[in-house]
Amino acid sequence: MATEKHPEIPPRYLDRRVVERYIKKGLLDEKEYGRQIKALPDLVERVVRVETEFAPAGELGPVR
């Protein structure tokens, strides 16, 4: 939802793993980030369960 007053934030700035760094460097405004996150749609109804099995350390291939 980009507007003239509030341009769309580049997707790389929305990565939650690095957002604090971008805010500290002044590359991202914390209030703009909050508005962008609140504007995202809730996609909970599209969730798919994934089951994963892990092999013991040092072994290759799937566990059966």
C-alpha cells in the first residue's frame, strides 16, 4: 500500500532477522516498518503442516 507520503518499503528491509540493524543505521523508519507489518494480510488459513525427520549426525540419507 504505497502512497506518495508513505512509499513502499523495499522487501529486503522487512526481513525480521536484520530489521533492527536497518533501523539503527537509519535505513528504515521504525514507525513506517510498524505500519507496513500491520498492513500485511493474515494468511493463517493457508498454513500447511510439514513433517521432517532428521538423520543422526554423520549419517547421510533419509531416516525411515
